Amino acid sequence: MEHLQIKDDEPEALSLEQMPDEIIGHLLYYLSPEDNLFGVQLVSRRFYRLVNAPLLWKYYCRTSLKYWSPHHRLEERLAAPAQKTNWKRLYIRRSGLNLQVSNTLDEVIRTKVHRGRGFEAVSQLGYDAKDVLLEHCQAPTTAEDWIARRYFSNALLDAVHKHAAIQEWDSLMQSPRLSDPRLESKQLERALGAFDLFVLHDQPGDLDDITRMLDEIATSFRLSHINLQNWSTRKKSLELVRWLRARDLTGLHDPKKDYRNLRNCLIGQALRHPDHDSLPIISAAIFCCVAARLGINASSCSFPSHVHAVVSAPAGFTLDGDLVDESDSPSQRMFLDPYGSDDEVQLAHLERILAQLGFAEHTEQFITPVPASKMAIRVAHNISASLGIPGMHDQLAPRITQLLCGNSLMNAEACSYAASWALLILNRPNRTTWLDRLEKFLRRFPDVYPEDAWLVEKYLWPRFCEVVSNPRDGFGRHHNRPGGSINPWHFWQGMRDLDGTPPPVYRRDRCHNPSGPLLEIGQVFRHRRYRWLGVITSWDERMSRSNYFDLTPEVPATAPPVPPGTSRYGFFYSCIAATEPEPHVISGRNIEPISDPTLVTEDMFPTAGKYFKRFDAATCKFISNIREEFPQD
């Protein structure tokens, strides 16, 4: 057998130093930014020069980081030549912010002290914090504190989204009414999409995603109608509304059963959900936003009980495309009901309905296009109506409040919170309705969203000062009613003050009852009577009302003597119940500890991360993350 011979003229492999810059520059794209920063650029001057190419770091900024705060003007920078931006410095700055957010999250998990300050700091970073928070939201179950990390990273992400939504509404109120239909539709989709941010959590579907989904719908319609530009405004509008309805992108499949479902009020949910169910106001908004992308001047009009779309002819033309002297005749308009009809709605029909409702004298008010802020206010009222229907807490509630992700009851609370914010930001402050609404808001939400105290101070306090001569006195006009002398602003100020105060410490060895509480924090149990599963989150020693004694909180001097080895004090336990966010307080005699870990599922206790680090299957207990309050549990 002949051996293979290597020819002398076969070329030798090139060394790295002999490779052209173009090849090395191409290979650098396959390395991580960190490898280039801390390794490759330190090899030599040549590699330092190649690693610092603007195009390389522009690529890293575009591919490694998805979310950017608006002040970066990323789209504008990406469209400009790479040399116009120091992309490497921008990437390093974002990496530093990611580290800052991770460190803040660690502190939020570790201690309650200044937790609100941590939420504020991350919220003010805006979308610059979103990439790293999404990573923590997917913390692996092998992590030592994975339940707490997922919970608080989601809570911080919710805070970022809430701040973005409130900023959007506040900006809308500061901007003038626009005459460009495309910009008006942009305002509309963002004003309505802001409600989705309160229940977005770690899922896709934020304001930019809503814009992309509407872009895709418009592109799909345009591609399926190649002669679109030759059509009149009337024909384009009718064809669009029929096309949307044929694809179930507007309207409801079962209005009798699902009309008041909460997700029908949210444009992002309507676009993302496979059924695309939506109320008339959302259906009209989808039509108007897609129409604007097709060059149609369409707006929503605030018709009573059923929002319609009004389409105006372009300047100098009729709806049918005929030329007209703009100075001699007003612009023509047509009305559409994207929710419930494929055909044009005649003005006479709308006038008859208004006459039946007693609004004949105000016809023009209800058929005239209205700004995005008014539509957002109407959505807020629709959300409140959905959450205020009778039977909200019976067997119908899960269907009514079920969204694409998240716990239904927590989502319902968040939507109510969003509606309250929208009505306070988008309505001009006055001394009647607005002040009443503000007072109810201040009394209801401080315990639910204490981390938002800084938002209340930033956006609501200045508005309150506009209409109250002595704002520090609070709501003085209510001082005569029972409980009215308490300034509701103090609730929020109390949240700020408590944020820097260490929580009280409860020790087992300092209880009045020498035996201490029999159950530990993190114990999984079943309620003896109602059979639901729960987890103990705290214990409290108080005067017992047991069968042996019937003592009032103030033990009377005539109380019978305490038998040896017993105590007048008993223990009550706070707990979270399966699938419910609200805490419960129950007596120890109603607790039946369980030891079967298979009964506990990952999503059973949506707020477990607020109290616990992880679940220990071996002991069927959650590991406490509140040892600064209960150091011996």
C-alpha cells in the first residue's frame, strides 16, 4: 500500500497575524461583546483597532440589547452612518446599567429597607432596565432564590411598564391636537396600548409590539389588494372593514357571553389573542390605526354606547374620488361600524338613534372625531364597568378577568389601577369629580402599590395643587364627614416614611406563650374546613378567644386564673391561599399541615416570591425570605 505523499508545493496554513483585516473583522461578529472587551482587544494594537470598529459595536447594540429608553433615539441612530455614534461607549453604558439593575434587584430581594427606593430607581431607568429584568424573570429553578427572584424581577418590570404608561398619558395631555391622520392614529394606539402595560408582565405586547402588529395587518391588506392606490376613499374604507371582519380582527364571537370580558377592553390583548375579541371602541381603533397606514383619514367618534369610525375625504376630493372645490363645500365623511357591520352606516340612522336617546340637539358632538385622550378615558370607564358587574366574585369571575398571562385577580386589580390613573391624568383637574376620584384613589391603593408613592408625588400632587389653595391641608371640604379628617395624602407619605424603616422583629423566644408558635413560616397546609391549600407567611401572638376562655382584648381583672402550663395568648397565622393574591388570617386550629410536595405546583401561589426564596420538596416547606422580621423561622 502506497503512503500518501504531501506535495512540497501545497500551501501552508496562514497564521492569525497573516490573515487580512477583513477576515478577522468578520470573525469578531461571532464572539460575544464581553470576549472582545476583556480579551481580544487586549491582544495587540491591531486587534484593538479591529475590535473598536463602529459597525461591530452597532451590531452588538442592535442584536444583544432589544429594549431601549426613548431618549436614546435608537431608530434615528441606526439609520445614520455608524461613525455618527460612539456605539461601543453606548454598549458599555448599557452594560453598566444592567449591572446596576441586577444589584438593585439583589437588594430588593434581600431586605425590605429602601425597597421602594429601589423600585423608583429602576422605574426611572425605563426600558433600559427591561432586558436584564427579563433575564431574571426566567431565573432557573436551581437558583437559591429563584421564586423570590422571579417575583421581584416581574414586580420591577411591572413598575417600569406602569411608569411608561403614565408617561404616555401625561405626554398626550401636554401635546397639541394633531392634524396629521397618521400621527393621530399613532397617539390613539399608544394611548390605548398604555392600558396593556399594566398587565403585560414578562410577555411581548408592549407599545412597540402593538405598532408592529398593526403594521403587519396593514401590509397584509396592501399585499392582498394590489390596485389599492387606484381606489376611492369610500371603496378602500369599505374593503378594509370587510377584510378585517372576515379575518375576525374586529368584533366578538359571542357577544352575549363575552361582551364584558376584561381583555376585550385592551387593544394589545385583542391583537395578540387568537380570537381577537374586542369591544366596539377597540374595534374602531384597530380600523382607524390600520386605515391611517393606508392613507385613509379615519378617526373614532364618541357615539353613545357604541363607538363608530368616521372617515373623511381627502382635501379637494369627494369620498368617491371626484375632484371638488375645497373652498365651496366641506369635506365629505362616512361612518363605519367595524365591530358589527360590513356596510356603511348612514348618517340618518345615527341621527334617529340620537333622537331616541334624547341627544338630537347634540348630534354633531357625537359624530365628530375626538382626540385620543377622550378615547382612552372611555376605555378606562369600560374597564371599570367590566370590573363592576354583579357577580364579579362568583363563578363567572375567572372567565371575565382571564387575560393572556398572569393571575386573574391580580390582573383585575392592575386594570382597575390603570383605569384610575388614566382618569386622573387624562381629565383636567377640577374641584368636583376629579378631586373625588383622587381621594378614592389615594385611600384605596397605597397598601396595594406602595412602590408607586413616587409616581403619585410626581404626577398627581402637582395637579392637586392646581385646584386646592392650601394643598398641605388635604381635602378640607370632607372634614365634616366621619373619618374625613384624615388627609389621604398621609397614606402615601406613610409609605415613603416606612420605606426607610427596618421592619419589626418577631422572635419565638420572646413570646408570652412559652411554647411559641407551633407552626413555622413557609409551612404548606390545608384548611381543615374549606380544604384549600395555603402557606404560612407570618404569625401573630394575641389574646386568645379559645373555647376555654372567652377573653376580650383587654383582659378583665376578674378573669379566671390561668391553669399551669397554659397562657391567655394564642397564635394566629397570616397565609396566602392557592391561586389567590390576597392574604388570609386564620387560627392555628384550622391548619392541617401537609407533607406531600406533589400537591404544590409552580404557579399555585402567585405571590409566594414576596415571602420565600424557593420551595423545598424534601420538607414540603417554602424557605423563608423574611428572616429580618422572623429570624428564628
